[in-house]
Amino acid sequence: HSETETKSGRMDEIIDNNDGSSDSAAGYFDTQKFDAYEAAIEEIISKRNVVRDFKKNEADLTSVKARLLERKRRLPSWGIEEYLQPEKKRGEGGSINNNNDDDDNSPVVAKVNGEQQQQQQQQHSEEAAAIIEFPDTKQKLRERSNLYLSATNTTSQHHKLSTVLLAHLADHCAKNRSPEPLYIAWEKILEQGLMPLSRTLSTYLYVLSLEGDNEDDGDRKNNDNNSSQERDIAAEVAMFHDALYEPTEKTITLLVKSLVRRGDARGAEALLDGIADGPLGQLRHRTTSPILKLYCQRGEIDAALRLYHRMRTTSRVKMDAATYADFIAAVAEQGYFRSDSECILGAEDLGYERSCGPELLDALITEMAEDVMDISEESARVLRNGLAAGFRESGLTTLSDSEGMKPTATPSDNGALVADRVSI
């Protein structure tokens, strides 16, 4: 119940029914992307392992290649939502109102954020009335493939061999670290209703992730402004994989990062709760830390403290010095370590004796000391700048990334705020 609701929410948040290009609207694949795809297909055709798979009949290779290199769509475009569309059904003891015609009910149009998801989950758990189920994605693939075979007079054998050739393309792109050809390859999979192996989809995810890894921080900041409108192909592949096979840490991580890029920390956390065996039970630092970072960037310290506490008490989440420093600096920046500060909502419920002021700083630093032997100069600078922002009247200056933090031996005045490295 909760898992299917979470999948529904994450799908509505991530997918986009149209890439916005004029070529797509006209029934053609994107021209610029197709050129890279076509060049890669031509390059792998003569490779030994490809020839081996088609050795029984070279005419098969020619026919499959011709279909895969068609620039015009043969069927109306189906996006990932067509394969993952949730179905609302009646549950015992209650019902769902299916008569509302508002656009918000469309899983393609709806943008379900984390708060909405949490409210929906609470409501459904109390009423135990309605459920959301996903249709058999494999059945949807069969429907689509039958439509494609009928429209193109393609044989089932050639259809299967298309999957084989696109698997070779994925391996080729992985070897050359070139994600561009896979954008059209993914469109071909959706158009033809192909069902790649789990290994092949994992290769797609690896290659598509290379593009994000190669972006510098400036590019990420520029892209953040448009992330809600941009199509996330890697997230689509991850959802497709999880609908056909068991979710992996890689697919979960990609989906979490996709939601984080859209600024939906609560939605990302709800996704983890819905998929994991218990809250965050099977997850790792790489999956939870982007959510914590987003909470901190948005100044949502109550939510950040709650997630931070869950991370610390989950055995498979290994906290590092940078995570501690970033979190404590974010708490400091919002002024929660001041004696006159308002308290963090829910902190005492998590076991903290004081939910604000210097005592809270002591508690958090003590927790960091349990896991961290020392911190880097960069983390020290992050902590100092957080304190400088939270105690503006102290005269403590913020440091730029290029400024070092050498240990100081200068005694401080009584009552002064000290945020320096010292030799012990």
C-alpha cells in the first residue's frame, strides 16, 4: 500500500510526457541526438560480438538496423508513464472518489510533493480504504510491442534482436563513456515496447550517470533553476528497471537524486521509507546524505535534525566528517546555538536534553566526536562560516574557499566567540 503510493508520487514528480522539442511533436526523433545514436549504431555493426549474435542470418542484422535507424516515429509516442500508470481501485471497507475530473488527478500532470505524500499516506493508513496498484508493466510492454509489430510488419524474432543490438550499444557507450547515443536508444525501447535485461538497464544507468558526474558545481547550479522542467532519462530508466526487476541501490539512489534536484526532500525521504525494509533499513550514506544536504540548504532544520538522527541510528549509514560539519554548520547558520534562540521542533523527542543554545552544540559535537577523529581544513572553514552567519554581532568573519585556516595561538578576550583551529 505505502510502497505503491510512494511509487505513484515519485513517478508524478519525475516524469515528463514531452521533451518539448519540435521534432518530437512532429513525430520525429530529436535530430541532434539521433546523429550521435546513428553514428554509434554504425560503429558497432561490424564488431565481432555483434556479428556473432547475428551469424545465423545476416539479413536479420540489416533489417534490425534499418528499423532502429528510422528517424520517424512509427507509433504515437509513449512515455514512461504509459508503462507505470497507477490504477485506482476500491478497497474493502471504503472507496476512492474517481469522479473528480481536475487535471491534478492525472499522474502525468500532477506534481506530488513530499508534504502531500505524507498527508496522503497518513490519511490512507487511518482509513485503510483505498489502494493504488500498478498494472503489469510486462503486459503493457506486450501491448506496445504488438502494436509496433502490426504497424511495421516486423517479426517477433527481429523485435527480440533489436533488444540485443541495443544491449551491445549500451556496452559500447559504457566502454567509451559516451551517454549521448543512449537517449535515442531509450526512446526506441519505449516506442517498440522492448524489455532489456536487468544487466542492460544497469549499464544504461551507469552510462547516463556519467553525464551528471561530469558536471561541475557551476553547471549544477545553473541546471537547478530548470530542473523541474527538464526530463530525467536516468530516473525514467531506474523506474522502468524497478517495475520489471528488484530495485537496486543504484536505482534508488538515482530516483532520490532526481527528487532532490527538484527540491523535494520530503518526497525523496518518503521514497526511501516506501522502498526500504523499514525506515532507511537497507539504505546507505550515499542515498540519505543528498536529502540531508537539501534540508540544510533550505533551512529546514527540524526535518534535517530528524533525518540526521535516523542516519546516525541506522547501522548501514556510515557518517563522515563532512556530513557532520555541513549539518552542524547549517544548524549554526540558522542561529539555533544562540542562548536566545527558538528551539528546534521535535529535538527533545529525539532524546536531546536541550533543543537549542550552547547545550545543543555540545550534544552535536559530542556525537561527531564518537565517529570522527579529526576534520579537514575545508570542514573547519564550513563550521566557522556557519557560526559567523549565526552570530553576526560577534564580528566573526566568514572565509572564502581560497582562504586557509591555520591554527591560531592568539588568546581570546573573555566572552568572545572563537571559531578557529587551535594546536593542542
